[in-house]
Amino acid sequence: MQQSILVLGIAAAAVLAPPAAAQEKIKLVNVVELSGAGATAGTNWKNGIDLAVADINARGGVLGRQIEIVHYDTQTNPGNTRAAVQRAIDEGTYAVLGPVFSGPIGASMQIAQRAEIAQIVGGEAAGLTRQGNQYLFRTSLSQSAAMPKIAAYLKNTVKASSVTVVWVNNDFGKGGRDAILPELQKAGIRVAADISTEQGQADFAADAIKVKNANADAVFVYLNEEESARFLRAAKQQGVDKPMVGETTLLGSKVIELAGDAANGVRGHVGLSIDAPVPAFQEFGRKFQARFNYASDHNGLKGYMAVAMIKWATEKQRKFDKKGLADTLRGATITPAEEPGIMITTKIEANGDLDRESYLAEVEGGRQIIKATLPMINP
Amino acid sequence: MAEFLAYLIAGLATGAIYALAAIGFTLVWQTSQTINFAQGEFVMLPAILILAAVKLAGLPVWVAAILGIVAFIALFGWGFKLVIVDPMIRHGVLPLAIATMALSIIMKEGAKDGFTAEAQRFPSLVPQETVSLLGISISLQHIAIIIVACLAIGALQWFVTRTKTGRQMQASAQNPNVALILGIPVAQMVMLTFLINAALAALASILISPIYLAKFSNGEVIGLFAFIAAIVGGFNQVRGALAGGLSVGVIDSLAAAYISTSYRLAVPLVLLVGIILIKPEGLFGRKEERGV
């Protein structure tokens, strides 16, 4: 009798218990700016990640395991970011996703490095990957890759001999300014005015008047998304009619939405865009729009690609080894044929920088129009 | 000179918004002898309510604007007095001041969690065009802000000084006990003051949000500058709030232009310290004496 009960118990346990693969999920923690000055960028990044996780889980997960994603809001605060990264590691995250703003990345990246866990971020500041951190990986081009392209664009396409530089006084903005000034000098372009603004600044009237009075041939704008929109509106209010040239943050869909008519005519270099002539980008844009009811900017694409990078490296190493994940990513080239989620051939340099195609774009009629595709720097 | 005029007009426009918010400080001070630390959030929230009505309820902008303003005045004029001021003031001004700090956080976080943490575009009443005058381009939005704010403040000043109800409001603020003996409905006058404060905050919100974009954190800067403006102008005078607001706006604009954007926040604070040392009652304020 006792034997029968034991056999029944074992049989019941075998039937009721889910398979081991379904029990264990891969935990990924996303540490990101969901409020504060970085809310626009962070929300797009988060939504891109959510879309990627849903797609991957629907296709069976990674090596048969589903992904569990957890988001922590840093409030765009470096101290909160450090605490959140530490918490993510303590909670056993497989890799750290985010943040997007360069300042909080700089303040928190040593924590993941010490824990030997890959941290995949959205930041563009050139200095981030110059510190010998073997665990930090970008999802966007670095400023040092983007600025030569912008200087060439200003010289050859805009035909500018003088430029006013407007930048935001944070790690992202300072990095951009430090990267563009030597490139402008090399291109023989004079800097008519060098205007610093503050992160979270609401009133750009005085800055727009300065830009107008500098009377340069073009204006190079290097601000975060919300500030870019406020600046463009202020510039229009002050009658600034010179070409506004910038990087991805100036031409994003959120900036276009916030700035309205003031965004028309803005042009520059974009690393990623749902309007680029890449079918996978456009398909991502449609899925994002359907799920979140607004158009993704480049940060949505970056968030999606970040998860794809983790999936690709995990399947490449055929195991869930945190340190091995970083080792596999470093120096890798990921193609859409190997991992469709990466969408475009992406080369990861040894220092965590990326190399891939990028685009020249212009805002026309409230839409970002891609004008040209620029090749990889080191194909 | 043209450049200076451009900075001056931009500063006057921003200053007009500070003045509208600063008047709220003076009104609450006069009726409750306390400081409403949620005043900046009072300017932030109406725009958020209007956008929420447009985006979540699908209402046309003009309907949403009317509903949003009415809802705001009801909640944060009438409701603020009944739910926060009346119960707290019995325990002294300090609990009330602390309650307004808590209200400030609740309004900010409520706007963030209930609507969105991202900045939102807010429709403008006037086009984003410029007019040329004396060799400078002047934004129509800036002109509209200055005119509307000055008209509103002028109307308030006229109402307070030239109408029977306004004089009753003043009497209630100056000495509620004597006003009550004279048959003035003091409770109604105090309520009217809070409703006017909410209406001015809603007006400031509609004027500034097309420029700043509607965002839950907008109240931080506006509240700080309006507070400085109220002290600079004189906490117990409406015209003082106007002068203080315009002064702070112009100084902020000139500081951003001729000193540094990084230090622009510090310059009005320096002005504040100077006023406190030289003329503690403010530029237009009356000296007040209290029994202890």
C-alpha cells in the first residue's frame, strides 16, 4: 500500500511539475531613465527592450529559456543609477541593460565591470569606451565615429564656413562638443559661437538670440531630445533661419513631434532610424507603433538591438555564462542572417564601440527623410 | 542695443509668468499667513490635465481646456482650501506649509505616474511667428504672454482696489475679525482668493506650456523663481509680485546672455539675498508687525 502511494506521488509530481527549462527564466534587468531629463530617451529604450523580449519569448526564448525583464527607473540620477546597477547584480541579472544617458553610464559602469557582467548601454559619449572597461558595450555609434561625418557634411553639403555650436553641459554634450571642435578645425570651419546650455533647461530664448546674433552659416545643435525640441521652438520664435545640423538626438521622432513646424528643415547624421532604407528597421517601426501607439526613435531600436546582442552571444557560447557573454560580444560581428533582431550588420570593436552603416537625414513636412547611406568606417 | 532689447523682451515674457505665479504666493500669504510650496506645481498641472483630457478621453482641445481649467480650479482652488488649508491652519502655519510641500510632491508624482514622465507638446494660442520692430525680431508668443499676463494682473488689481468685493477681500486679509464684525462674509472672501489663485495658475500654465512643453517637473523652476519674485517684490502686495516677477525674468534672461547659462539660476538668488539685506519687506511690500 505504502509503495503504491509512493509510486502515485512520484507520478503526480512528474505530471504536475513543469519542465526544468520552463521553470528557469533568464533574468535581465534594465536600469534606465524613465523620469527626469532622460525620460524620453529612456522610455523609448525600455519599450524597444519590451518588444524584443516579447518577440524572443514568442519564438521560444534563448536556448529554450524565456526572458524575464525587470525595469528600474534611475530618474536620470547618477546616484540612483549606481544603486540600481548594484541591485540588478545582487538580484542575479544575466546582463545589465542601460542606462541611456552618458553621465549615469559613466557613474555606474565600474560596478558591472567589477562583477564581470556585460552592460549594454545607449550612451554615445566618446569617453565611455576609452577607460578600458571590457564589459561595456554600446548600441549606438560613438561620438568619435559620428563627428567626422557631421563635419564633412557641414563642409561639403551645407557649404558652411562658420558654425555656431550649441551643446548641453552634461557628459553627452561635453563629449560631443570636444569631438566636433577638432573636426571643424580640420575641415577649415570657423566656430562663430560656442554656446553651453543646461540639462533640463526649459527657457532657450536667450540662447536662440545668441545664435541669431552670431550669424554663422549653420548651427550645430547637440542637446538631448526634450532640450532639442525646446531649442528649435525658441530658435523659430527668434527668427533663426540658418541650417540646423545635428546628430541623432536632433532628428528623432520625439523631437519632431515636440518641436512641430520648428523641426522642419533640420538635418544631420543619424545612427539608426525607422525611416532608413532597411526593411527590418521599417518592420520594427510598424510593430513598435502598433504596440505603443507612437513612432519609435533611435533609442527604441537601440533597446531592441541590445536584447538581440545578448541572445546572439548566448546562443553562440551555447550556455548562460555571464563573463562568457562579454567575451563573446567583444570583437564580434553580428549579421541579420545569424540574428534577425540585430537588423543590420554590426561590428563590435574590442573596446565596446560599434561600427555599422549610418545615414544622412532631413526633416521635411514633419517626417525624417533619409537622404543618403554612409558606409561602415572599417568594414 | 537691438540685442539687449531682444533679451529684455524675452525676459519680460518669462517674468510675466513668474509674476502670475508669484501673485499666488501673495494671495495665500495674505489670507493664510503661510507659503504655498506647491505653487510651481499649480502652474504645471493645468496643462497636464488638459492634455490628459485630449489624449485619454479624446476630447477636442477647446473642450479639454475648459474642462481642465474648471476641474483644476475646483480641485486646487476650492478643494485645496477645504481639504488642506482649513484643517491645517488650526494647528498653525508650519503644519500648513509642510502640507503644501507634501502636496507639491503628490501633484508632481501624480502627473508623472497618472499621465506621463515625458514632455508633451502643448498647443499655442498664437502662432510661432515673429514680428520685426526696431531692428529686432520679437516672438508673437512672447508678446502675447506679456499682454495677457499684464491684463490679468491689471484686472486683478482693479478688482481688488476698485470693487466692493475686492475691498471686502482686502479687509478680510488685513483683519478678519474686524471684517467679520463689519458683516463681511470672510469665509467666502478667503475662498474667492483661493479660486483666483487657481485661475491665475491655470492662465500661467496655458501661456508657458507651449514654450516649456508640458512636463511634470516644470513646477520646480517656476515655483522657485516665483517664490524669489514674490519676496523681491513684496510678499503682501500684488503689484510687488508683478514687479518682482518681471525683474527676476529680465535678470534671468540677461544673466543667461551676458554671464553664463550655467550660473543663470544663481543670479536671481543673489538678487534675493541683496533685497533681504537691504529692503526685507521687498520692493513694494509693506512692513508688517506681529505680536508674539
